[in-house]
Amino acid sequence: MTASDLLAEIAGVGRDASRGGYSRHAFDRAEDELRTWFVEQATRRGLDVETDRNGNIWAWWGTPGPGAVVTGSHLDSVPGGGAFDGPLGVVSALDAVDILRRKGFTPSTPFAVVVFAEEEGGRFGVPCLGSRLLTGSIDPDRARALRDPGGVTLAEAAAKAGHDPARFGPDPEALGRIGKFVELHVEQGRGLIDLGGPVAVGSTVIEHGRWRFSFSGQGNHAGATVLGDRHDPMLPAASVVAAARRVAGKFDDARATVGRLVPTPGGTNVIASTVDLWLDARVPGATRDLVDEIAAAATEAAREEGCQVTVTEESYSDTVVFDPALRDEMDDVLGGVPALPTGAGHDAAILAAHVPTGMLYVRNPTGISHAPEEFAEVADVDHGAVALASTLEHLST
Ligand code: GLV
Ligand code: MN
Ligand code: MN
Ligand code: MN
């Protein structure tokens, strides 16, 4: 079975009939089904499967140990996401094992395929939770207390799914076994379309983060409240949406997005009492400067409407430069391929602070990601798996 055959096997899991695409979130039914599927696939290949204290799944080819060559990605998605972001790296890893086995290759180093938990933060808000917990880059108490939109905490959801959230936290043993990590991922922009090639290696990940803006005003009647009597938090909230685009335009290569906005109570004929929105901001070298400027605009707009605002940083990741030596090795093995920067975050970017890490991107002919139109041609998917196999063979020889 090739990587594209494996993707086809899971194509029915977690489809989102109302939003389109896929909604597969940490510890929900769809993600659980995919994790079970992965364990079956790994077991069928004779890999030894273990789940670490943070819910990340490891499938070992041979004896686990330090200096391991590790590859993998995630199986969760954003709400209404595409079929490739995450699963492509997992199925390509399984395919790479098959390709290497068919060649009669046996790794000389420990070798593992990993599935990280909750990469997108689609349910609990903080991205790369599995790798952040593993590496100690999030306080486990804070992680356990994160809530999904329905108010369920991460600890509750994890316990319901059979994990022990009391054990969440830094895992020096699991981290200490990784010698090198390579994540294959669908490309999420136009990079490879413009370059005209099927694969690229990752060069950098732009610094990025998420901020919550909470506005409060006075809930009231939409018909009976004259304009002068209103303290409508939707007004300053709207100003953030506009400021995100306007302020981002002043910075070089900046991205700022409001993709989620929640008015309470959320009635057509009700002036909201509170509005929460989330700003996703990514600016080379200046993300917090951009957020400060947007926050100042929000504070002024809130003051004009007689509302209050608080701004909370919910996650932040610094710029990542993938290991240059590993990148050169990958480039050699692949016979010279482009190096691409990306604005998307990845577990690889979290691990990069701890172990030599590299990424491989597979061309996405739509240039669209985090949406149902995300795509990769079968030939490119299979090319990507072969490229990954060659890379892993080189690293584990
Ligand atoms: C994850 O894909 C992100 O960068 O938002
Ligand atoms: Mn993603
Ligand atoms: Mn991803
Ligand atoms: Mn990502």
C-alpha cells in the first residue's frame, strides 16, 4: 500500500458535513478512530507501539533507544480542514517503512514513527500540545486546564479517552531518544507551485502566536436600545478585524487573522454582552509589535464604546531555522531540491529547539490549506514518500 492508498483508507473518517472537509480534534471520536487505525497499521508492520505520557504514539522499528531517527506528524485537523495537513506525514512514514523493507534495508539506528497529539489546537486552542508537553514548553497545569468551546477541559477529555492527564508533562526519556526528526508535510502555500517541483526541504518557520481579545459591554435589546445608550462589544471587536489587516500591511511579510469570534449570548436581536475573538499573528521578527499595535487600536475602540477589553497571549513560538547540516544532507540525498520557508507551525518546529530537525514539503497544487481544497496529486504524494524513505535510509544507515 502506498501513501496515497493509506490516505484513501482514512478518507471517510471525521468528515464534517456542515463545514466541509474534516474536523478531527484531540480526543474526539474521529481522532480516536484514526489513532486506532494507526496502531493497527503499525502493528501489522511488526512495529512496537507505545503511547507516551502526553498521548503521543510511537511505533518502533527495532529496539527503542537514544539516537533514534524519528519521522511522523499528526492526525488531528483544524475545524473543516483538508485531508493532507497531518495525515500525509503519517501515511508517508508508514509507506517509507514499507519502501525500505522492500529494499531489504534494516536501520542501524533506533527508528520510530510518531503521531503527535493535538497539533492544530483546533479543540483546546494551543497548537502542538503533544510536542509542547513532551519538550516542556507548556506548563502541564496550564495544559490540563485548557477548555474546548463546550467548556470541557483537556484533562477531562484526555481522561475520557483513556489517558492519565496527571502524567502530562516534560518527558526527557522520550525526548532523549530522538536523535534526528524529519516531518513530511503537505505544502501550505504557493511555494512549490511557483518553483515547479514536487518536493522541497524546510528552511524556516516564521514566528507566530495566538492572542485572545475579550471585550465586555452591556447586553441589551436590539430594538429598544437607542444608539447613544449602547455599550456594544461587537464594535471594538470589529475594529480588531479591520486593524489586523491594516496594521499587517505596515509590516514586511506579516500575516494577521481573526478566524474565530464568539459573541455571547449570540442572538440576532440581542446586543452582545461579551465578545471573545482570537488573533493569529505571524510577522518575521516583529509579531508582538504588531499585536501591541492592534491591541492599542482595540483599547481605543473599546473606550469609545464604553466597553472593556483584555488581551491574553495564549501561545507563542519563536522563529525556527531548521538544522542547516541536516538540511544539506537531505538536499544531497534528494539530488538538490528547493528550500522553503513557511508561515505554518509544526511539531517539527517545536522539536527543532531540542534535536536536529528537518522538514520535507510535498507540492499542493491549489496553494490552499486549512480548508477542504487542500490537495496533493497521487504522483506527488508517492514521490514524497520515496523522498522521505531515501532521507530516513541515509540518516539511519
Ligand atoms: C498549524 O498548522 C498552524 O500553523 O496554524
Ligand atoms: Mn495545520
Ligand atoms: Mn500540520
Ligand atoms: Mn501545523
